[in-house]
Amino acid sequence: MTTPGLGSSLAYLLSRAERSVNRGLAAVLAGEDVTVEQWRIMRALADGRGDSMGELAEAVLMPHPTLTKAIDRLIDRVLVYRGPSKGDRRRVAVFVSDRGAELLARVDGAVAEHHGLIAGAFGRERTEQLMRDLERLMEALDYAELRV
């Protein structure tokens, strides 16, 4: 299938899909006064390990200055905190607070429901396949970048 104009650009189609998905996710999170980016940060920290700002920036796909501002806002709301890394006490890490974990627990169902709506509209098997394909695409692109 050949689509003329922007519709023939993989980058454009991925961006458009991402915006659509995030628009729905933002609506789900708005009730807790949390942005998609803030949710991603807390979700990344939910394992309790604590991440450096560099690790977190990579995980949540944010530039350092933007991440720093987001972390500061989350600290102001007592949803995350900075502290010594569990592996290296000299290193500072970011952790999700108990209050942040409670917020995540409250929104998890709504986020899962949002995912379910997407899967319902697109088809569960197709959605799962799309997620696998996107993972493989990212791995292939990461591998290609290493070779350059």
C-alpha cells in the first residue's frame, strides 16, 4: 500500500500514532493531575531500585533539563525523592515515594483500561504484534546505530 504525502513517512505515522495514544492516556491521568511524562517517570521508578538522572532520562525518553524540571515538580508533590543510590552511596538516585506508589496504584487500572480500549479498537492480537514489532524495530535501530 502506497500512501502519498506525509502518510508515506514511517516517522510521521509513528509520531501521529504516539500523539493519539498519549492524548487518550493524558485524559486518563488528568484526574490525578499527572502528565504522561510524570507517569512515565514514576512508572520507571516503580521497581524501587532508584535510577540516576542519566539512566532515568534514557528510560523515559526525556532530555536532562526537561527531566530535571519534571523531577523537581514531582519532588514538590512528594511523589518522588532524591537519595543515595543503593549500589553506590556516593551516587544520587531518584526513587518513587510511598505517596507516588499509591498514586500509581490508583491510576494503574485506568491505564490498563486505556490500553484495553486501544486493543479493542485495533484488535488484541494485532496490538500485541504491533508492540513486539516496535520492540524489534528499536532493537534493529539500536544495532544499526552501533555499527555506524
